[in-house]
Amino acid sequence: DQQVKQNSPSLSVQEGRISILNCDYTNSMFDYFLWYKKYPAEGPTFLISISSIKDKNEDGRFTVFLNKSAKHLSLHIVPSQPGDSAVYFCAALGRYSGGGADGLTFGKGTHLIIQP
Amino acid sequence: DSGVTQTPKHLITATGQRVTLRCSPRSGDLSVYWYQQSLDQGLQFLIQYYNGEERAKGNILERFSAQQFPDLHSELNLSSLELGDSALYFCASSRWTSGSTDTQYFGPGTRLTVL
């Protein structure tokens, strides 16, 4: 059962335009969400996060929006640049055994391609 | 560079064997997490250690185990290896186990190939 879903395996956007990556989740216990970017042969790199008490968080060109009622979040990148081409993972803080709450549940990723 | 180091970068072994993957967290980080990335399952949380003690368990098989040492580095032990264990194994670290807003920083991963 996939608790975090990224339904678009890939997305192609022209350089300079807005990239919008979407993510849906099913577990209402999630209270913290993160976006990671990953290049081939490297580990995921943290981009931006949002707590469930907020509906928007902005950091430079990156903005994350959270719609709790719809269990949906999105990452906006404006303007898109060639270096943004990578796989983007949505992640949520999950609840696991032993009372721990720190394992991340990841979506399967969206491959963003920025075209010149 | 996240500051998290993992060794080895690549590992090739045979079915039935046992391997150990090593992770050094960022300086000052007390929590270490292990994740497995396979083609069909994506990135999955395996286990977390905080200051030497197991803190949370995810989808970790009984053939797998981990530990965190007094110097805070961690090792993931994989035994009785099967073909399906071939994957990328990532280690991540964070400052402490706040449970909510502690960002995890990932290492470059170890690619395990089981033949």
C-alpha cells in the first residue's frame, strides 16, 4: 500500500517556465513533508520542507504548498533552470514501530526534464 | 556534499553471502537512518539509530541488522543474501530524533549487486 504517491513518473518543462510537481498521501498521521532532489549516482539532496500547520513555505525559487484536506502537496520551481533536471522525491514523516517517528516514507519520484 | 560518508561505493557478492555497509554521519549528528532503494519498491526506510540505540524500525528483513557505535558511525549487516537484495543502500543522518522537523541528510549510497 503506497502511502505517498507521485503519479507523474516524468515531467518536461521549458527553461524559464514554472515546474509543478505533485504528491498525494493517504496517511493522515503524517505531519511533516519534505522534497528531495536526486541526481544519478548521488544520494537525495534536501530541498524544502513544510509542517502540517502551514499551507505554504518558500525558499528562493522553490515553494511548497500543502492542502491537508485534499492530502496533496506540490512543489513549484520558478523559474526552471537546466540544473533543475533531476528526479524529485516527495517524502513524509512516518510513524513506525517502537514509538519512533523519524523514518521517511517516500514517493517513487518524478523525473523533471528542463528543456532549453 | 552532505557530510555523510558511506563505504564501499560498490559491492558485488554472491547469493548466501554476508556483507557489511558502513556509514559515518555528519559531524554532530546523533541519528542515523538506513534506506534501501530498489527498482520496484523505490526508497524504503529500514531502521534508525539514535546515540547508539535502536529508535525506529521500518521494512527491515530479519536477515538484516544494524548497529551504531560509540563514535556514532553505523553499520548495516546483510546476511544470507538473495538476488532481490540487489539495490542502492543509503544512509542518512540528522541532529537528533525530534520526531517532527529534523531534516535528514543523505550519503552517496552503496550499490550492492548480488549475483
